Amino acid sequence: MRKICLLLFWMCLTVTMMGQKAWTVRTVPNTRLESNDIHVSDPDGFLSDSAEMNINTALCAIRDKADVFVVTLASIGDAEPRPFATELFNYWGIGDAETNNGVLLLFVEDQHALETETGYGAEETLTDAKCERIFTNTIVPFFKAGDYEGGLCAGVGEIVGVFGGEIPAGLKTTLPDPDNGEGDLTLGDGLLGLGGLTVIVLLPLFGLIFWAVKSKTKSPLKDKETVESVEEDGVHYVSEMKTSWTGSPWDGKGCAGALMIGFSFFIFMLIALMVVVAVYPNMEWGRQSLWSFLIATVLYLTWVCFRHNRRLLKTAKKLAQTSVNPKSVYQAAYNHSANKVAMWMAPWLGWIFYLILKRKLKNTEEGCVCPTCGNPLNQTKIFMLTDKHAVEERLGALKFTPYRCVNGHTYVVKEHGQAFNRYVTCEKCGAMAAKLTQSKVLRPTSYSHSGEEEKTYECQCCDSIYTSIITIPMLVHASSSSSSSSSGRRYSSGSSHRSGGSFGGGRSGGGGHSGRW
């Protein structure tokens, strides 16, 4: 029986892996190259022909105010949606180069992500707050009901309204009425009813409520990518390049993500049904199904919390080994909502991980350790940043946290600040305080020669103003072999260009909204 279950599991797993293609920034079909009237790239067929036509018609009407483009993808592999959207926005040059009025709406099914990326010009009208409101109030209800097309159409309609356009009737969609049909299973006895209600409703509900409240104040762990140490006048500046890890149990990529969302529950339901039928063959079918559902729910919650907290513990151990402050790493893991919510969703397993992290925190007595002499490092306020670093911290480009040991060795942890993406390193003084103030195309790109773009930067540290000339690659004619079709539509992939249309060379301003449902 065990071999049959394993065989069925791997067969379904293989089918899932074969059926999913991971897109990259270079391979996403740029349908704008076919015509300037196209505002949708839907290679995996999430939208019907009529929906695409309605979206194209609505977005063409506001083209003079904003160049909005919609991209729907089944998977982008292990890539994070936000950096993917920014890179795709800049790679295609969505929007006008002068006004930067581009808007990108990126839908990624397997990660349950919707990214809204805006240029500086469009950001003034379509603010971050409006992007979040449209996602939460308009799009999410459709997505949670499994209606991706309805959610995208409704979201595009809201964006059209924000820019003062008239919303076509085809984009005014409403949620279907909930199914109030009869025939739901009723619990046969009080004990079974109380146990089932507690396991499948109350405990996960308390966990999700706690998670929602705790996630607003938690300190997320970070996955380190590179660590660099630079010594300046006896002070070691440790630069830790980090990316956030939210700790969500549904953060799996590709096949793992699909498995976590629903396939694992089907497997657990199948296993539980076989066990119940084998142990109680004479039990009526309704009670067998009910018991199987309750057992499968317990196994599913156990699997989710095990994978969830195992990743949390593994990440904390990894970061503690290389961190200047390992105690703060375990403190963040201990306070993380991932640790607390498992005690409600699967208390039989969640408390075990809770106690493990509590013991790890208790045993990490040394806190910060000086890499030079091995003595404890303590955070100090008696430290004066250089003028350059003080400007970087004031602007929010970088954040500095100083530590010092008893022997006088000073280490300053340098991290990305909230405004890191808005500044670049100044060519004059070397401070990360130069801000782009003007961008002008000196020579447009064509099919015969490359173009040139002049960017003007102003440093907030040394007050210098300088320009930088950037070469724009020339356009390349697409061959017939570079197109693919989906649902009867043709697409041109990569960076190939047709004479039918193109983007205007816009750049992302870093605004918008990142949402998951």
C-alpha cells in the first residue's frame, strides 16, 4: 500500500513539473512589438480573446496619460516577483522616456503574486496607496474565487478610472453569487463535531488572526547574499546585502508551491481514506468520508507547519553562523509570527519548534562576537559617523549600526535603507547620495544604429551635478521563428523588435504595490 501511494505521489509530481514553464525577463513575449495598440502579454492563456480586446481598448484610450501594460505568467521559477517586474519594466522601457508614465501589472500564478510597477510620472496619479487599495478591494476577491480573468479586468478598469478614462462595460465585472446549495454533511455525534470544529476551524482561525496581527510588527529574517568588510581609519564597515524572507508556508517555488497549495491535501485525504476503510470496513460511507477528512486535515496542518517552521529554524541557524549578532537572529526567529502561529494551527508540532527556538535563544549567551579578538561586541552609541555616512543614513539610502568590543575594535553593520533604490553612488565623492534629476534621449535608437541617453545626477552629499551618457542598444528585426502562439494569438519573445510598434524607453520609478492572495 505504501509503494502504491508513493508511486501515485511521484506520478502527479512529475506531471506538475512537466506542465509548468518558468519564464525569464528575456523570454517573456513582448507583444507591443506587433502593434502599439497591444497592452497585454498572456502567453499562458489566462485571458480570453474578448477580455484581451476589452483591456486593449480601455488602455489605448488613456495612452496619452499612462502607458499601462498587463503581463500574465504561470511561473517565473525561483525569481522574486518584485525584482522581476522592475527588471522587465526597464528591459522593455515601458512608458515614455520624457514623462516616465509607464505602468506594469505583472501576474504570477504559482507564487500567487500581483506586482504593480509604476514610473515616476505615473506614480503621481497612481500612488502606492491607490495600488494597494485596488489590489485589496477589487482584485483579491476575484482571485480568491479562482476568477483570474475577472480580477485582472476589474483591476484594469479601476486603473483606467484613476487616470480619468471611461471604464468599458466589458471591464465592469462582479463576483458570482455564493453557492447556497443544500446537502452539506452534518456531524453525527457531539464528540466528533467538537473535535472536528476545533481542528479544522478554531485552531487555524486563531492562528491566522494571530499571524495577521503579528506580521505587522514582526522583524523579518533576512537571507544574506554577500558580506563585504571594508576598513576605514580602524573601523570595519560590514556590508550585508540582504533580501527579506516572509516565512510564509506557501513560499515554495515551482512544483513545491503547487504541492503546498492543494495537491498535498489530496494525497493526505487519499491516505486517510485508505486507512479508515482498512480499519473500519463496515462503517457507513458518510462517516468514513468525514473521519478521512478530519484525519487529512490534521496531517495537512502538520505538514504545513513542519515545512513552515523547519525553514524558519534552518534560516536562523544559517544566519547565526555568519552574523555579527547571532543572538539577534534567534531573537527575530523566536518573535517571528511563523513560530507563534504554528502553536495554534498544529499545536502537537508547533510547540516543539517553539521550545527548540526558545532553547536556541537561551543558549546563545555570547551575543555579538568580535571577529578580530573573539570578545563580546556590544552596540554602542558613542560613535560618530563620517560626514559621508551621516548623509547616507539621513537620506535613508543606508543604515549603520555600530558595535565595539573591550579592546576597542569597532564594527559597523551597513544595511540597505528604505530609500536605497532611489540613490546611486556619486562619481565625485563616492557617497550613495546621488539622485537622478533628469533623463534625456540624445539620439533615438533605430534598426541601423544604437541610441544615446543622457542622465543628470545631483549628489546630496557634495552638491555636485554631473551627467552620464548611456548607450541604448539598437533595434533588431524579429524573425518568424521567434514568435510563439497561445490561444490563437501570436507573440514575439525576447528583445526582438518589429516595425509595428514599441515602447517609449520609460524607466521604473520604484513605486507601485506587491500583493499576494
